Amino acid sequence: MDLGVRWKLHGDGRTPAPGAVVRPDERLTWPRTIGLGAQHVVAMFGASFVAPVLMGLNPNLAIMMSGFATVIFLLATRGRVPSYLGCSLSFVGVAAVIRAQGGTSATVTGAVFVVGVALFLVGLAVQRFGARIIHAAMPPIVTGAVVMLIGFNLAPVTASTYWPQDQWTALLTMVFTSLALVCLRGFWSRIAIFLGLVFGYGISWVFDRIFGKIHSVDASGKLTDHWRLNLSGVGKADWIGLPSFHGPSFQWSAILVALPVVIALVAENAGHVKAVGEMTGDPLDDKLGTAISADGVASMLSTAVGGPPNTTYSENIGVMAATRVYSTAAYWAAAGFALLFGLCPKFGAIVAAIPGGVLGGITVILYGMIGLLGAQIWLNARVDLRNPLNLVPAAAGIIIGVGGVSLKFTDTFSLSGIALGTLVVIIGYHALRSMAPAHLKTEGPLLDSGTSSYDEPDDQRASS
């Protein structure tokens, strides 16, 4: 059985020829391949260790399980889809909502485990019936609206939890990260979030030396005098050791909050597979279902031991585009590095010590970017928001999701926020579509970048 773990040497093994690419089944020399693997790890660091911190989970375990997840993905796709699987930011808002309802880390991972199961089943359905079923159930107007409300639902977390801990550090970190994202080029722009964290870390240390303790709320919400940067846990941490594990706990209220994120994960995987296929010249639509299922299995494995869910990482697509090296051998090397990082508790203690003000400056950008990815889905699909069939369910669902509107059914069961907003978008769209006149039902295929009905002139579309 071909598991995609054999590679032929590309050219002389040093650099790709002008205009050529190193294909997934090729590699450069092993020293260069290992170096590229290390670069992939650095590229995913910015988001992949911020996400577990924001979710209240162990960053060491998150990094370790991302290595296992990447191995699972590469084996499942037989080495045809080069990708790194890191911690998904789509679940940060879910974790915040579950914890606000009194949930623990086990409750969070239990809810996300069920999402992994759902994602696995979606992947099997796509393998059986093709990518068309995604478009039928979740057209771009639905997918974009759900991604948008998930991102913007996070705004209160920044405003009430992180930013108040140190507003000036948050502001400076925000400005620096913004400049890094816009002004830096190539590889450095892809690790701008990571650079922003390093900058904020340094500024917090400098402010502690100059101004002493700050009088503000701490991570628990209590108003105290405390150091911005507390490194006491770093000195106590061992250099080598296993991260802490815990099993999941299942609660229906938490599961209902988390399930809508399946839509975002399907959209991420579909976009990743399509992008890699276009860059390598190897159409990968036949691997879409496998990729989605592999992501689901990887997330189930991670959350079963207390880690966060995983998803394909766009940061690593950027590295491949810049280097023209799509070799899956580099991703095997990256997975190995991640496993080693996971065995260093001191690294986890450094990550856990990130000051709240720094997270405030980072998340004010990051959460907004997640939300605006929903708008990007609309733009790519040329969704017509002048069409009330698109506009009405999306508008209602987004306001419900962002505003935290609640619908109470019994004394023990209610729907609110992300879960209720998602249901309103999906059910509302399909219900309205079943009753809408024919001229409002124009739409284009999910994975088709060519001409769609939205390319028609206004007068021609209006007459259809």
C-alpha cells in the first residue's frame, strides 16, 4: 500500500529550477528538507499556540497533538495533500461561551470531540456523494455568515477579559502587529502574529522594570496590583516531560454551542485542498472527502486526551507558495519538531506566561480577521447581498450570534449565540428558498472558480 512516504530527489536536491516546483512526492536533500520542516513549524506557531492559551488548554499538549494530527493527515491522503494541521482558532469563541456557562476544560474538549465526529462523518459523505452535497447543504451565503458570526462573537472576550488587564501594552502590541502584517514581506509577514507576541512580551518586561506593578484586573477578573509578566512558573518547569492529559466530558449544552463550527472547518478544508491543487497542478477534488475525514479523526484523537481540535493551516500554504516546495517530506519533519516541542514543559510555561494585555492587542486583530474571513467567502463566491434570499437569513443569524440572543425552550434547555445564530442562518435560508420565486434562486458551485451566474449582467440576471 502506498502511504506517500517515499520521495524521489528533485533535480540536484538543492533548489528548484526556474519556474519548477518540488512536488509532494519529491524532496530536496534531507538537511534542506529538515530546515523547511522547521520553517513550517515556526509559521504555524503564531496561531497554533495562541489558540490553546485562549481556550484555556495546555499549549505543550496542543503542539504535540498537532504533530500527531499532521502524521494522520499525511497518511490518510497518501501524501498527495501537503498540509500542517494546527490548533483551530474557530473554537476559541466556543470555549469562551462554554466556560462562561460554568464548563471546564474537559467540557470544552468533550464538545469539540463531538465536532470531530461530525466532521469525520461529513468527510465520509463527501467521499460517497461528492463535493456537491456541501454546496447543497451549506452554500457560500450560509458558510460565510456562520464563519462571520463565530469570529465576531469573540469581541466581548477581548473587550472585557484581555484588553483591561493592560490597555497600553494592548494598544502598542496591536499597532506593532498591524505594522508587521502590512509592512513586512515574505516569510516575516506570515509570522507577524508570533512577532507581535514577542514584542508584547518584551514591552511588558520593560514596563515592569520602569513602572513597577500595574493596578488593574488580573486574569481572574480581580482588581489587584500585579506584575504584567510573571515568569515564576518558567523557573519551576522541567526541561523534559510529558504534558498533562485529561479525558473529555460531554454536556448537551456545550455540544450544541460547538457543533456550528463544523461548517467553518469544512470551508477551511475545502479552500485548502483547492488552493494546494491549483499550486501543484494536481486537481485534488477527489481527496476533499478524505482530507475532511482525516481532520475529523485528528481532532478526535487530540481532544480525547485533552488537547484542542485541529485544522489545515493557511500559514503553511504561504510558506509553500514562497519556496515553491510542496514536498510532504518537509511536513513529516515539521511533525517531528512539533512532537519534540511538546515534550518540553518549560516551553509551555513560557507560552502560558503571555500577559493578558499582549493577548488583548493580538486578539483585537485576530478575532476580527476570523470574522472577516466570512466576508471573503462571500466575495470569492460572488454572493449577491441585494438578493433578499441571501440577505435576510444572514443578517438575522449574524446579529443573533454576535449579540448573544437567547431562545429559552424549558428551564433546563435554551439556545443562544453561535448555536442559535447558525440554526437561524441554515434553517432560515433553506426554508425561505423553498418558498422563494425562481428568479431569487440563482447560485454558483462551491469549488468552481470559473464563470457563475453572478457574472451575468444585471439586466440579464434580473430577467432569469
